[in-house]
Amino acid sequence: MLKGLGGMADMAKMMKAAQEMQGKMAQLQEDLKAIKVVGESGAGLVKATATAKGELTALDIDPSIFNSDDKEVVEDLILAAIKDAQAKAEERSREEMGKMTEAMGLPRDMNLPF
């Protein structure tokens, strides 16, 4: 008579797990905003700081590179530092996502949407 209740209990369990995952994903999104990575170029003459979400938050340029004859070089160094910071942010984001999925018993390299 109550055979169907076992399936409902499993469904409720799955729904609870999905809600937990959603909460963890939301927390991870907030955590990624707080994690900082630094990309650099020109042996550290130009440094770009970004969040693990890829948002550029700071740019530090050594004053020794300012020379009007080297405008293109400075621009290239700035772009290289920003690209380095963005690449590091993406990698850090993947690492953090991997930690979360692994903690949930899922494969570390599973790509969850966010």
C-alpha cells in the first residue's frame, strides 16, 4: 500500500542535496570575489591584481619604465600583466571549483555551471 513512499524519500533526498549544492555554489561565487591573484610582466615591472572571478582590481607600474620613447613597450607590458592575472584567476577558479566538487563526492574535473 505504501510502496511509492520509498521513491518520494529518495526524491526529497535529491532535492535536499541539490539545495545544498546551490548554497555551496553561491558561497563559492562570493569566495572567488575575495581571492586575489597577481599577474606580472617585464620581470615584475608591471603587476596586475585581479579577483579569482577575473575582475581587475589594481595595477602597479614601476616608474622606471616611463619613457615617452617606449610607449608601445609599456602598453605591451600592461596588457601582458593583465592577461597573466586573468589566466591565474581562471586557474584559481578551476582549483576552487574542483575542491568543492570533490568535497561533494563528485569528480574533481566535473564542470558545474556558474
